[in-house]
Amino acid sequence: MRTLSYLLILVGLSLLCLAGSQQSHGMTDVPVLVGNDAHTSVGAISNAKDPEGFSRAMTFHWLYAGLIVGMGIALLVVVSKQDRLDPLAPNLARESQAKR
């Protein structure tokens, strides 16, 4: 599970970097969940041609990537808490020795 949380954080950060690049270039792809019939045939939205559509698409990209990073962090917190509470965890002996 820890590996999955790191993977989610890595994918989310990659998507955030991609969204930042698209924002700076002023060109993005149409998000599947937000695209309307006018944009689905085009496949890309330009900030110069359609500022409102570009803004909606970028909002979706930012929220989607942020949600994935948030899920990875939340999963990492849950896994860390379970490791601290598990009496059979291999790192419990090291933590108890470090506290002494």
C-alpha cells in the first residue's frame, strides 16, 4: 500500500507539471468529463480562440491532478498510522528503541 501511495503522488505531481506546461503554452486537450459537443471534434482548446473553454479545461486538469496527489498523501498517512499501531510491524522495535 505504501508503494501505491508513492505511485499516486508521483502520477499526481507529473499531472501537475503537465498542467503547468499546458497553462503556460496556452493550449490543452479537452477533458473527457467536461468537454461539450463543440470541443470534442477539435480535440484541443487554445486560450487565444476559446478563453472560457480553456479556463474550464485547465480548472479540471488542476483539480484532477490535485485530487490524485491528495489521495496519495491520505493513503500514505493511513498506512503510516497503521504501521505505528501494528504490534507486529517490523519497524516497531526500532521506534521503541529510538524513544529510549
